[in-house]
Amino acid sequence: MDDRFAETAASNNPVTRAIGPGTTQTSQTLFNRIGGEKILDQIVTNVYNDMRADKEIGKLFARFRLERLKDRTVDYLRGEWGGPEPYKGSDLWISHSHMGIRN
């Protein structure tokens, strides 16, 4: 095994713990393995910031309030990843049907 990978896998990085070696037999939810609400919020915030900064897809998100999208995404992932409450928001298929997404 590459020494750099071994060091990373042994770290306390929440993403490494979520997807790294030894995580498939755990009873913890993905929500707990990544570090809970604070880390989930950071992950989603970083993804939306990267999308907004991207030359191509940033244009597609210019008309949206990203804070609202971020909050809804956190709500959805919290529920899907085993957080304290199930997702109770809108059906994603219906919510995105007007966007012409085909795949």
C-alpha cells in the first residue's frame, strides 16, 4: 500500500473514515461516519461554492438562491444518510421535472 494512502486512511479525516478501509462492516450511518451535521453542511457548502465558481455550470446556478438550495440538499442528504430525521421535503423527481434533465 502507498505510504501516503496509509497515512490518510489512518487519519481522523471524516471523509476518509466514511469511505476508507474498514468502513463497510460498521453499524454507524454514513451521517455519523462523516461527522454529523457540521461536516455535512461543510461538504454541501463546498460543493455549491465549487459549482458556482465553475465557468460552465456556474451559469446554470446564477438564477438560484444557493443558500436555499444548500439547505434543501443538507435536509435531503441528512435523511438519506441516516441522520436523526428522515427527509420530508418535496419529491426530487417532481421538483426537478421542469429542468429537462434526461439522465
